[in-house]
Amino acid sequence: MTIVFASAGDVRPRLVARLVAEGQFPADCAGTVREAAEAARFAGKVGQVFETFSSGDQGLERLALAGIGKGSGADRPAALERAGGALVAKYLTSGETALGIDFAGSALTAAEAVAVLLAARLRSWRWDAYKTRLSAEQKPSLERIVAIGAPEGTQALWQVEAALATGIEFARELVTEPANIIYPESFVARCKDRFATTGIEIVVLDKAELEALGMGALLGVAQGSVREPRVLALRWKGRAGARPTAFVGKGVTFDTGGISIKPAAGMEDMKWDMGGAAAVAGAMLAIALRKAEADVIGVVGLVENMPDGNAQRPGDVVTSLSGQTIEVINTDAEGRLVLCDVLTWVQRTYAPATIVDLATLTGAMIISLGHEYGGMFANDDLLAAGLDAAGKASGDKLWRFPLGSAYDKLIDSPIADMKNVGPRYGGSITAAQFLQRYVEDGVAWAHLDIAGMVWSDKAGATHDKGATGFGVRLLDRYVRDVLEA
């Protein structure tokens, strides 16, 4: 979706939308339009859209009214996003190629106008690459949004948000692609292609290098698949001097569960078990495109978890890169085995001051929080507060969970340093405790379990059914508010 800007006097598209606060129709709104809207019970509530037609100088004109709710407050950005998203959802396949959004008289600030435009672009994203039999009525027709009379400064702000949108769309693309298209090697190839002109430094570790390093935990997960594992590091050096911040992502490109195999029903969803890696890649793309003044490293561990004759068995003991040994009780608790070696590698290689890892790690997190929040665990209150604030500001919301020695002892093993699962209860917490054992003293660390957030069975304000891109906005906002502050 292309966003273009026009002045109030320029030629307008046939379809033009006005933004209406609840109970406050624009003063220049024709009486007949207002009467028709009220008759249809349109009152400007958040997400409401009303449409009418009229004859104008250019022939038939379509006017849409989109509700933005009541006034200001903490919910204001979300309300504006719902309005922008609702407009695109209604007109994406309408036959119209352009949608004008007339900001004149709306009293919005530039930042508020950008919120509407960002939502409009994000809600337009679809992945129809494999749909060969769509009818003309099913295909998206809307190609551009024309921002008419936008507040001063909107266009400059949009250049930054356009970079963010590109990053979110990239994350969605990676998550949506099937596992026969996106696997460790092709994930790397697609990132190399997308980052080629961004100034990002790229490091790739192949299977031989991982074996030489001693990443026994990650390699144990990968050994049942013909797809060889990879570790991909992306570094953006937008500021020199301070120790970098690292974002680490779980990239299990398909998860059968291994020998501890998952039920067949719904297993196709496990193509998105690399949602954490996709979020990191998308965030790094956004950060690079907008040339953030920060030193950030994105590292993802990429494997496929399959159950062939060479697959890891329950009861196996593996030695991680850190030297700690792990009794593998359940091969379906594989994400933590990938992450622990990547955490050790990034600390040894880049000595980051802060690490934030993102992973679709546990089904227990979905039981705890449903699909409304990502779970957060942290060893540092300041880091947790920064991420919580970034989540609220971006809409990628987080809820903090506890860590503690009582939970940590639940993963002690009788024959190794630890086992990869604890008891059934507190499963998300014991998974986080496992990862914490690989965080070195003095490193601020947070683990984000986003299992319930990277894929949605229903459309939202800024996404259709499917991949959400969760985590990209969160990390980008954290970089803006904390690292670039």
C-alpha cells in the first residue's frame, strides 16, 4: 500500500473519508449526510464506518465517515488506529484504487494523523502468493491512500513510520510462508536479500561452525531434520561507544515436537514457531531503514524439529555451548534448547549490556494470557519497566511474570545440570528459569514469551487473520524511547 500526500485543493479521489469524533460531526458536513448517518446509527464511535454517495463535478462521489471515539486519553492512539484500519478493511476489495483521508478540520496532530495512516497500511497487508483462483471481487483493488490536508509535519513523521511498517510486513511475510518455503537456509537467504542495502552487518554460522563451537543443545534439536541449522546475526551500529543491546529470537521454522510428537490436529500452525525470529528480523529492518541512533544486534537461532531415525530422544543428555549439561525430558520443549546456545554465543561474541529474547515458547503462556498480552520475565526492573512502557505505547502489550529459586529448582536433573522441562504447573515460568541459567552476571535480560500473539484466528485493527507481526513495534518503540533517548 502506497501513502501519498495532497493539499486540500488538489484533485481528490472518488472515495474520500472524513474522521468523526463521537457526537461531533464536521461543521461543513452536509445536513443530508448527517441525517443519513444518524439514521444508520452512526455516531462516531470507535471503528464505525458509514458510507454515502453523491453527484459531484467529477461524477459519482463516495463519502465515508469513520468514527474515532471520544476526545483524548491513553486510548486515543488505539482508537485512531481502529479508524484507519476499519476504512481499509471496508474498501480493500471494493473496486476503488484510491482512498482519500481528508484530515482538514479534524483537529488531529501530525502524530495522530500518522497513527491513522500506519493502521491503514498495516491493515492492507495480505499474502496471496499461493492463491491462484481468486475472483476479481476477492482481489485487493486499493493501491494507495491519499492523505489530504494532513497536519504540518505529518509527511516527515510518516517517513519514520513507513520504515516501521516495512519491518512489520517483513515479519508477517516470514511467519506466513509455509515451512517448505521458509526453513533455516532460506530464512537466511531472504534476510540477506532484504538487508542488502541497509547497512546492516550480517554474520551467518552454518552447521559445521556450530559443531566447532560446541552448540550441542541447538544441534540436538536440529539433528532429526534434513534442513541444516543456522545462526544469523544482524548488527546495526547507529551509535558507537556503549555496549550494544541484543535482541534474540527463537527460529524453529517448523516444530513437529520431534519424538515427543505433537497431535496431528493443528500441527500446520507450527510453521509460525519462528515468530520470535521473525519479530527480531522485522525490528532490525525497521531500525536500519529509519537509521536509528543505537547499537543493536539481532540474533536468531534457526532449526527445524523433526522426528526421523536420527532425531534426539527423550532422556538424551546434551552439552550446551556454555558447558552446562541438559537432560532432554521432552523433545517438544525445543525452543529453550535453541535459545540457550544463542544466548551464550551472543554474550561471548558481542558482550551486550542488555538482552531481550522473544519466543513462541510455551502453550502454557496461551493458557495464562490468551491472545491479549505477551508474557514477560526479567532479571532487571528498569528493563522490565522500559519494555512494559514500550508495549503500552506500541500496542504490543506485555504482562510480567515472576522468577525465583522455588521455580528454578523444579528443573534440576538427577543426572545432568538441568532438565529441559519442569512439572506441568508453572510451565512458562520454569521455561524462563531455564533460560536465565544462561544469562551472565551483570547482563540485564528479559524473556518475552509471545506464543499467543504472533498469529491470530480473527482480524484485528491493524491485521487480517493470520500473522500479526507482534514484537516488531515493541522492539522499535523500546529502541526509540530507551536507546535513542
